[in-house]
Amino acid sequence: MAQKTPGGSPGRLTRRALSVLTAGVLAAAGVVSLAGTAEATGALGDAAAAKGRYFGAAVAANHLGEAPYASTLNAQFGSVTPENEMKWDALESSRGSFNFSAADRIVDHARGQGMKVRGHTLVWHSQLPGWVSGLAATDLRAAMNNHITQVMTHYKGEIDSWDVVNEAFQDGGSGARRSSPFQDKLGNGFIEEAFRTARAVDPGAKLCYNDYNTDGQNAKSNAVYAMVKDFKQRGVPIDCVGFQSHFNSNSPVPSDYRANLQRFADLGVDVQITELDIEGSGSAQAADYTTVVNACLAVSRCTGITVWGVTDKYSWRSGGTPLLFDGDYNKKPAYGAVLAALGGSDGGGDGGGTGACTATYTQTATWNGGYNGQVTVKAGSAGITTWSVPVTVPSPQKVSALWNGAPAWDAGGTVMTVKPTYNGTLAAGASTSFGFTVTSNGSTAAPVVGACTAS
Ligand code: 9MR
């Protein structure tokens, strides 16, 4: 990545100079290749980088001292988002008095590991100190612009993408803006003003609008879409839209998730999956993670994915075990699914079922109008009694026959999760296969075969 101008505060300048020096020494020794090549990240981060994307996690400064937390973060992720440390109440709890220490710890850790940093978040109605809510319009406008300016100056050159405005729209069918001190006193224009201020402070950072319940097409995402379209038409600086993607049984992965990401990308912005977590366990959770990763990979402007935490035990929804590592830092089936969907492979061996089986796709026949595919399922170093493999068949292709396996289809009719019919039990190293016939309906795209999960 090209070096950017150092930030304004003396503390950041000192550290910045040090890291530039280190990079220079390593480059002189031939260790670091040319600027612009992928930086060293972890297993998920490396697999994503090979696909031109980042894969990150939300982190909390007060867990960085826990050895397995830090080692899992370092080994796996290529980007971090401070979970709470860059929110207004953390940085400027009283007017004009800034405390960057916890956020700096995260940024320093990330940069020491060659990771990107997402800034979260500059203007949000929540975790907002009381003094801000109490201001009248003119003062509030000044305070908002000063907050953006001070924070972005401090981290100038160090943040890949900023969530400039977070969650400014209401849930439900109204498509209206959410009531907040900013909305109520400054009107709709506060969002535009925040983005214009942000661009002027750090032109090198991507500027995102970030929200939840906008993951599929609905009244709320339509309202955000209209705003982004308007911004692009009028030249208001916006580079990206963040889709938080907090999923559970009440709010499952929408069947039009990929289509929704694509329609935003088609407006000329990047899209990012910013706070991904999916409550559940086992192969069902793994299959949902596969769907999300495949959706991002299918949208060329989907530039990265962040999961909202490293381990289930520190998740904001820990009871729902929504992340990729359990409370003991074991890899869950969802981890293997994500890594496989990213095209990576796992050394295996450290629990959670990863590596218990593999799935390999071959096209066995093709003709004008269709093809046959075959997936070979192979048990790992232990015997298994059942397996499950998600296969995404790109629309408008349709599966017309399937043998030696039983499919369960997602609501959108594009992902079939195949389970065994008679052939679930496999000895260590043994394999079986299932096959299917696809009517191509004009599309020659290959199906995407996700990770095999076993039990
Ligand atoms: O994960 C965060 C949790 O630790 C905080 O207590 C909570 C307070 O609002 O914020 C959580 O993160 C939120 C994020 O900043 C914005 N989108 C929703 C996230 C989950 O609530």
C-alpha cells in the first residue's frame, strides 16, 4: 500500500515514523516486496486476499492481552474494527477532550501485524455522550464537524474505511430517517455534511454509510439506496456501503442478499460486510456462512468481510454462539466453511470438526444447454457417519436431477445443501460421490461447492 501523509498528533507521528523506518529496513533486506502487493495476514485473511478482499474481525482492546485471543486474531485475520473504542463516548466523552488510548492500542496492534483498520464510527445516535445531545443546532453542527476532524486527523493515513455515519434510518416500512439529535436538529443534510467534512480531512480513507436490516431488499434498504444514488448523482463523497449482517432465526440471511449487494455496487460504490455474525451451530451455521461469503465473492465490488468478534465468548450475542471460534478458540464448522468458500485450505487438527471431510467438484459432462457435475466427499483422518455439502447453482441455472444425495434448498432456490441418502458412513480416508444435472438457461458459470461438514 502506498505510504500516506502522517497524521497530525505527535503520538501518531512518532509511531508512524517508526513503522516507515521498519518497512524501509525490511525492504532494503529484500524481505518486503513492492508497495501494492498483499500484506501478510492470517489464514482467513490470506485466503480472502487471494480473492482481492480482506477478512477481518471486530476486536476489543481489553482482550488483546489474552494470549489465545491475540494469537487467533494474528493467525487468522487481515483487518480489524475496534468494537467500541472509536465510538464518540469512548473518544470525546467531554467536549473538546479526546482520549485515543484504547483505540490506539488496537490500531498499533493491527499495524504491527500488517492488518487493515476499519474506523467505526464517527456519527451515530448511540454511545453518544449526553453533552452532544444537549447542544442546540449551531453548536451541534460545530461539534459534529470538530469530532470528525479531530478523530480523522489523529488516524490520518491509517484507516482503510471509515463508517462516517451509522444507522441513520428507521426500521420498518416507513423508509424514514431515524430520530436522533443530528436528524432532529440538523435535518437530512447532516449525513451529507458529515461525508463532506470527512473527505476534506482524510481523502485517502474510503467513506462508508453503515446500517443493519438493510441486508436484503426492503423499505429500509430502499431508502438507503435512494440516498446513495442521490449522493452519487450530486457528487457527495461516498465510497462504500456497509451491510452489518447480524443474522439469527428471526433475521436469517435474506434470499436476495447477493442481489441487494449487487444493486448497491451498481450505483458505483464498494460494498462491505461489516459486522457479520450468524447465530447457530454446526452444519446449518456453516452453510449460512458459506452463503454470505459466496455472495460477497460473486459481487466484484464487495471488497471485504468483517466478523463481529473473534470468539463466541466475547460476542455481543454470546448465547447465540454466532462466530467462527468457540469460547476455547477452537475452530467451528463455520470456520472451515468460510475458509473453503474463500478457496483456502486448513492445516486442521485443532478441533471443531474442521477437516473431517472434504468436497471436490468435477464437471463430468457438458452439452449445449446443460452439464453434469459430480462432488466427491472424502472423510478425513477419522471415520464419519454423515456429511453435508452446500452447492450454489448460479441463477438462472436450474438443477433438474440429483443422485446419491438428498438436497435441501434455500429460500432463493440457488443453494442446495446436499446430505447423504444411503452413503453417509465413511471410514477414515474413504470417499463417496453425488452427482447432478443442471439446465444452464444460457449461463455457463460453474457451481460453487462449499465446505464439507461431517459428524
Ligand atoms: O458489539 C458492540 C457491543 O459491545 C456494545 O455494547 C454495543 C453498544 O451499542 O455495540 C455493539 O456493536 C454494535 C455496532 O457498534 C453497531 N451495529 C450493531 C452492533 C451490535 O449491537
